[in-house]
Amino acid sequence: MLRSVRVGFGTLVGLVGLVGLVGLAAVATFVAGPPVAAETANKIKIAFVGDSIVDNYWSGISRVVAADACMKKTVELGRYAKNGTGLTRGDKLYWPRQVAKIGESFQPQMFVASVGLNDRQFIIDANGARTPWGSPSWLDKYRAEITEFLKGASASKALVLLIGLPVMREAVDNTDAIEKNKMFAEAVAQFNNPRVQYVEPWRLNATGEEAFTSYGKDKNDKMVQIRQTDGQHFTVAGEDLVAPYLFQKIAAALANIGVQLGKTCATTTGTNNTQ
């Protein structure tokens, strides 16, 4: 690219006396300008929103995309996770409003969302109203906030995958995760929008009762640490175990609206580079 610009510039130098320096600059700009907007407009955009767990998911999926020659060119992953946030502290970050803004600015075809990790506390809604943790009205208020989040995420007509919380090490955390997953699934069912789905969390054991474990076998059958020492988040090795499961859910949801991950290169270059 640099060589071709130099040749063009040398040719244009002879025209300086005819068109002047201003005319030359205009022509040179026209010759060298890249079609950036056209390249980004055709990309499949997936926005990862929510708390720090969704950052684990973004990290794993980003490596899946980077390893595929076609998807690396055609898929753009938006990283919008905010550590320590959720659906309770609207005074810090009100996700129903924030996710709608992301839909307007980033314009993704899909949201991948995870919330609830930090929500065992009092609720402050968009108007500043407080609902005490443990009060009789807390559960109803939290369900309402889930619905508001789904409204915000689906406002731009994007697909929404709300991922359930994975198994946790501490009993109090795990019980809370199970209860929240039930609320997420119920809220999605009541929302009754085919573009909004609840996705069961990844399980190390496909069958039987899921139990927390810090270690598991990777794709090479080697025992590795898959969960961080906090008993909640995933290690890099854990992210790489979760990623194929989530990628399958993402690809299936996009296929339902006619978007084929990793297939677009086949129509433009004649070669399908998916792995």
C-alpha cells in the first residue's frame, strides 16, 4: 500500500503547476483514502454486557474468533463488562438504560449478558427508590429490574442471550446463583420475545448434579485449574472450556435469523475457513 501511494504521488508532482498545491492535496487524499466505513458496516457485532463473569465469556469467545481466519475479519466483539455492577445499584450504573445506549451506539446483532453476581444487596432503581435486601418486596423488585434489562437490551431489535450464573464454591453464593437463574429463566419466558433467550450456564458435567471444582480436564485431557481462587470466576483455561459451549449457543441463535458465523468468507472468497 505504501509503495503504490509513492508512485501516485510522483505522478501527481508533475501536475502541481496546473492544479496548484490545494488541488494536489485533494487528489492525493482521494487516491489514498481507505474504505474503512464499508469494512466495519458488514461485520457481525456481538456485545458482551454485564458484570465480571461476562468478561470471562468475552475473553474465551475472542480467542475462538481470533483462531478462525474468516471470523477474525467478519466478527466484532464489543467488550462492555463492568466489574462490580448488576441490577441492584442503579445509582452506580443502571444497566437497563446502559444496555439500550450500547444498542444505539454499537448496533450489535446480539447481546451476550450475565448479571447477578453482585446483586445480593439492596436495590436502587432508576428513580433512586430503595428496596432493602431481605424485605418482602425485594424479589418482586428484582424481577422487575430483570424485565427492564431485557427491554433495554431488546430495544434495538438485537438478539439477547441471558446466560445463567455458573456453579459457585461457597454454599451461600451457589444458593443465590440457583435462585437468580430461576428468576432469569422465568423473566425471559414471561417476556415472550423469540429474540430473547435464557441460556443455561456451562456445566463441567453434562449429566448428573453439578458440583463446584477448581480443576478439570482441558481439551488435551490434561488436568488444569479452571476456576479462580475466589470460587466464582474462571481462569483462562476455564474460559477456553466454556467458550465452545457458548459459541454453539451464539452461532445457533444467529443462524435462526439467517446470520452464519464463519460462513461469510465462503461467499466472498470461495473458501470456507471455519475450523
